[in-house]
Amino acid sequence: MVKMAKQKTINLHEKAREIIEIAEKQGVEQDFFFVTTFKRYQVQLKILNELEKTINSDGVLVTKEYVKGRKNLYSHPAIADYNRTTDSANKTVTTLIKIITALRKGGGSDGSGDDEFENF
């Protein structure tokens, strides 16, 4: 579960199920590229969740102790990994949307302008 700014909780499993339902409606849920990309996205979300827990637990700043006991303050190394994984996950979502849009039943947009991802 993820809490948003207004303390609204989002169930990621429920959202994943909604993505699968959209894919089923579009007839792409069995497509190799959709399946592998969606699985990759789920892994990225899991990684992000673990990194976020680590950062929240340890704090955003960590100290490293060097020779003679000198300590230096640094940003948590997991922050860089979190940011890179976030960028990758965002690109993966874009790819998922492109796959669904390109492979939807009937070959492309039906011209209705009804995009199921608008409310996502």
C-alpha cells in the first residue's frame, strides 16, 4: 500500500489488477511483450518499496567513519538507487501504455478518444 499526499491509501495489488483488466479489454494480456514488461514493472515497484523502507528506516543522511574516527555525513546511497529505479519504472509504464495502445483489439485506436489510462 502507498500513502499519497492527502493520506489516501492506494492498494498496488488492486491497481495491478486494474491494469490487467485494461489489457484484457484490449486483448493484449497474453502478448509476450506486455507480460514481460508488466512483470518487470512489478519487480521495479517491489524494489522501490524496499528502498523506500530502507531510507525511511535509516534516514536520508548517513555517516561514514574514516581513518582516525573521523565521520562524514552523506545522503543515503539508496536514494540514488531509488531515483534510478523510479526513472526506469516510469519508462516501463510508458512502454506498457504503448504496447496496449499499439496492440489493442481491432488494430489501434477506435477513434472514440476514450483512453482508459486517463483516470489512472
